[in-house]
Amino acid sequence: MNDSVFDTIRDIDDLPTLPSVAMEVMSLSRKPDVSIKSISECIYQDPSLAAMVLKMANSAFYRRGSGAIDTLHRAILMIGLNEIINITTSVSILSIFPPGDGQDESVRRMFWNHCIATGLIARHIDKKLAMKSMGREFVGGLLHDIGKIVLDQYFHDEFEEARAFSIDVDCPMHEAEQEVLGTTHMEIGHFLAEKWNLPGYLADINLHHHHPSAAQFKDITSLISIADLLAKAREFSFGGDRMSFVLADQEAWHILKQMGYPVHFLDLERFTFEIESIGDEVKSYIGALSETDARESANE
Ligand SMILES: [Fe+2]
Ligand SMILES: [Fe+2]
């Protein structure tokens, strides 16, 4: 394979882009004094997105108590601003890279299962270590491998070749990508995050989640790095990468330990037991998202 995959992708004029409302919501969420009113007004600018966010807020995954959540204002009050930002990002990203969009549907589903599992596991670790990432950990998990989907979309055969290579040679997927495509999903994901003008921590997570010591946002990138490994260990793997690992040997583990986080709370055996339910949580989240999709297209 040639070494110009990165240049080719960089030069594609019609690379998918996040809906402008989702980008605006993300940038509003960075403001310390953001109000419920400004976030809900922003989402209402895109009525179909607003409808999908409301449907998701009413799904079994989020629904708390009785009574339908019929406005975004109420949704934010009921399930929290960070969760609404998470939903907006999830719904938007799945709308531009839908499962089964011309590619093998089960492979695309595996990809999203891995990303959602990484986000949900990151949320558990965040709580456990009191990292207070404020929802950024879920979005980070959801988007950490976004470069893979672009490689799969535009260089499908070569990406499949890299997947097969990583399994045959038993090497990490990014090494197989470098070998076959001359670039990695980290480089492509970082490029995309910058092109979409996503917050700096997301560009950083994309580029450094396999080697967080080089990251600028070391804590959240290390958090995603560990969540990514645990997602794979929980069988939510995509593209080779089913390697065994020792948590305490990981770069990310040492970084978090050095930063003073109580990583001993992540005793692997106990913690994997605690996140045993993550499979059901992922299924429930995916189920809620696809129900949102189905009802949305039924309304068209
Ligand atoms: Fe990755
Ligand atoms: Fe990953």
C-alpha cells in the first residue's frame, strides 16, 4: 500500500461533518456559566435532532420516574446537562456514520459497541477515581477511535487487510494500520477532530489514547486508554486488538497513579466484576439509540 492514505483523506472535500448544532452544543458546554436555556435553545434549532434527543431521554436507558419528558428544559433538569450533551453527540455521530452504511452491518455495529462500551466504562472509572470529568469521559470514549470508521469508509479493503494482519501477526491494530495503510486511526481521528473544531481534549484523546504519556490532557487521555483496554477485555473489541494485558503495567495506569488518583481502587478482578453489567448497559444504550433511529425514520 502507498503512504498517501492520510493525504488522500485530508483532501476529501465531502468528509462527513458533525451537524453544526452538535458542534455548537459542545462549544457552549465549555463555557462555565452556560445556562439550561441556552443549551436547549441551541438544540431546538435542529428540530429533528431535538426530537431524537427527547426520544433518547425518554428511553429505558435514561428514563427516571414516571411521566414523559416532553421538553429539552425538563430533560436537562431530569437527567442533567452533561447527559444531554452526551446524547446530542451520540445521536449526531451515529447519524453521520450510521451502522450498516454500505459496509458490513455487523462490523459497524461492533465498532459502535466498542466505542459506547469504552465511554460507559470510562464513566465507571471516572466515578471510582473521583476524576470529575463532567461527561467528557463518555464523549471521549465514544469518539476515541473515530479514525477507524473513516479508514473503513474510504479504504475499506485495505482496512480489512489491516484487521486480518493484526489478527495473524497478533499485533495492535494501529501497528497493523501503519504497516498496511501507512497511517493510523489515531492520526486520522486527530485530523478529523481538528477539522471539526472539537475541543482540544478530544483531539488529544484521538492522537494519544494508545500512548497517553505524550498527551497534553494526560488525565482524561489515560482514563480513556484504560477504558479502551477494559472494553476489549470485556469482548467489546473491534479489529484485532484482543490482546491480554496487565493493568498495572500500562502507561496510563502509571500516569494516573503519579497524578495522585487512587488507582488501587481499580483492582482488576474486583473492578471487572463490578463492571460485569456493562454488557447489558451497552445493549440498553445501543437499543435506545436504534429505537430513536427507527422511530425517526418512521416519522419521515
Ligand atoms: Fe484506538
Ligand atoms: Fe478503541
